Amino acid sequence: MRTWFGVVSAVTMGAFFALFLWTAHSVFILNITSIYAEHGLLEKIQAILLAISCIVFLIPIALEKKPEKLILLFCSLLCFSFLLRELDVKNLDIHSTLKFIGSGTVRKTTLAVAFIALFSYAAFRFRYYTKASVSFLKSKSGILFILGGLFLIVGNLIEKRSSIIHHVFWEELVELFGYCFILLSAFAANANPNGISRRSI
């Protein structure tokens, strides 16, 4: 289990740094700014990583029915909310009903209801899920998820620093790095789904 996770981690990080070198050369040397434009290459890759993460987090839930899996469901839902933030569904070639659900107030309301439902369910076993959440955050999957979140925060800070040359490029790249950690978090949860409530996975 640990071996395949190590391979996945190495491949993911290697692919990211290869992408970093190629995009940096394209932006700073060739001046191809479309790479980090709205709905550009970097945003599309972010959406792909989030979609994969969303699905991978759900796999242990489907395989085993344990209370702790509610935490993974929360992670999956969070990835889905990030995905909807990165994608402008209005510009996608999909049914108008999906565009209506995935955008604007309806999207925000739907996500809010989903999160409220999760927290309400967990509230009935507040002490249990508090301990389970702390254990998850101490696990390999949890630590990777936190790292991903920290990079998203850094990306948001960079977005406001217009004085930085190609600041949007750095913002998108840092966010992409964060999503790589979130993807690895999802794979770590699958590497040992029974270890979600242990200190390490």
C-alpha cells in the first residue's frame, strides 16, 4: 500500500515541477500569458485534479461503511465546492438545468445545505466526531489536506499582490500546488482507509 502511494506521490510532484518549468518558460520567456488566463491551461488542470480528488475521497466510503467516513465525505464535498468555484459552468456545453444548478445563488444554496446537513448529522455524535476529526488532521491524509489548504491561502494572498510580475500566474501555480497536496491526501486516505482515525495512515 505504502509503495504505490509513494509512487503516486513521486509522479504527482514530478509532473507538477515539470509543468512549472514549462509554464514558467512559456510565461517569462515566450510571454504566453494565456496559460494563466481565465479558463486557461492552469485552471483546467486545477479542475481536473479537483474532480479526481472528489471521486478518490469517495472510494473508501463506498468500500467500507464506518462512521469516520463522514470526514472523507466532507473532504469530497469541499473539493466539489472548489471545483465549482474554478469552473464557470455557464460557459460549458452542458444541459441548461445543470448550468442553473451549478452557478449563482442556486450553487451557493445547494452547497450550504449539503454542508449544514453534514454538520447537523455530526452534531448528534459531537464528541465522537471531534475526536475523529482531530485524529484525521494528525494522519498523513489530514496533514496533506492542511498543506493543500495553506497553499490555497497563500495563492489568495498573491492574487492581491498586483505589484508582483505575472502575479496571476503565481497565484494559479500556487493554488495548483495546493490541489496536488489535496489529491495526495485523497490517495493517502485510500492507501489505508482503516487508518483514518489513527495518527498516521
